[in-house]
Amino acid sequence: MRFAMQVGVLLATVPLLAASAPPRVLIHTASGGEVSVTVEIAATPARRQRGLMFRRELEPMQGMLFVFQEDADRPFWMKNTPLSLDIVFIDASRRVVGVQANTVPYSERQLRAGRSSRYVLEVAAGFCAREGVQVGDSVEFRGIESAVTEGESR
């Protein structure tokens, strides 16, 4: 009986564990690979404005996903950002439409995809080359749909 209760408690907590999984972006590369990035969400104007400024560290498979309400050719810059980053521009259909690799820390030069995007993923420099991420790759969001919907309604 005690074993059955322990199994019942364990089974009851499985959905809770799944619900508490960190938000992720999955990138399906042209070579057939799947790359998973744990992300922080920047869906509000204040979070998008701050982004990864002042950060001194970013783990290799972590990043920040910027969520916008509308499609646009988005300018990003590296002002107050001591890290070199790869910036991945993603359109509303969740396809990679541009990559700015190995950005220059603290630069105020505007970096764009040259095409409209709805989402922008910032990851540590070298990520795209190492993982084979390129224009045309498809992207999936896991555990962040509510944040994406929230950001789209602001």
C-alpha cells in the first residue's frame, strides 16, 4: 500500500515537473539537426529595451527571445553589452530570416536582417556557426506560448 501511494504521488507530480520546464527555442537546422536553447523572454517594452545589456556571462545553450507585436526589419545594437553575441532574426512563420554573427561588444552600429522579423533570439557569439544555424531554418517554441501571446498583445 505504501509503495502504491508513493507511485501515486510521483505520477501526480510529473505534470508539475513538465509545467515548470524552462522556456526553450528549438531550431531545426537544414542539416537535420535540432538545437535547443533555454531562453529568457523579453516580451514587454522594458525587457526588450534592456535585453542582455550589462551581462558578463551567457551559457552556450542559453539566450534571450525578444517578442514583438508586429513584423518589421528590426534594428539591434550592442550598446552597453560587454558580450559578443549572435543575433537570430525569426519571422512570424517561425523561420530564420537573418543572422548577425559575432557582434562587436558596445557597438552602436545598427544590426538588421534586411527582412521583417517578429522574434529575435540573442545567443552567445559562435553559436550559429557551431550549431549550423542559418537562414531558412525552422523554429519552434516550447513552454513560452503564453509569453509570446502576451508580447503580441502589448
